[in-house]
Amino acid sequence: MPQKFIAIVAWACLIFIIYATLSSAGRRPELTASEPMLAVFVERFGAYGLFGVLFRLAYPSRVGLVWLLVLGSAVVLELLQIVIPDRDARVIDAAEKLAGGAAGILAARTFLSFAGRPGWKM
């Protein structure tokens, strides 16, 4: 996959996460109608995991910036929920997002380390 395309998808993922995080509770996308705790965890962890993978693959030489962007956005967007009337900021939500983002970045790092080895083709 061309790196430029991955970068476009990564930024689109960030825009979607911003929308999902800061929109009112009634307009927020959901995996299921009942929203059990496991589904909510999968939404948060998975979204930030994908976000981390995409940015790490899009910008492989800017590791520090990727960590700052992924983890920083998790914290900042969670704090911004304080000003949304029907949303609430919680530490556990931020922790799930931080864990997902870190897992995604580390997974992409592992992939890139194998992809750079001789005999391994992307």
C-alpha cells in the first residue's frame, strides 16, 4: 500500500474519532443498540488501535510525533467531552483509548520490523 494512501486513511480515522468523541450522545455512532460494556470497550480500544497502526505505518520515521498525536488526542478529546452537555469525561475511558493507541503503535512497529527484513515482502 502506498504510504500516501495510508496517511490519508489515518487522517480520516482521526476525523471520525473526533466526530464520534465530540458529537452528542444521540448522534454518536454505535456498534450495537444496547451498548454492553464489552462493545463499548471494543469501540474505544479498536478505534485507537487502528488509529495507532495507521499513523505508525503512515509516518514510520516520526515515531515521537506519532506517539504524541495518538496518545495526546486520546487525552485531549476525552477532556473536551467535559464541555459537551450530554457527554462525560472519565479516566477509565481515557485509559482504554490510551491502551488501544499504544497497542496499535506497537503492533505496527512489530510489522515494520518484520517487513524490513530480507526475504519479507510487503
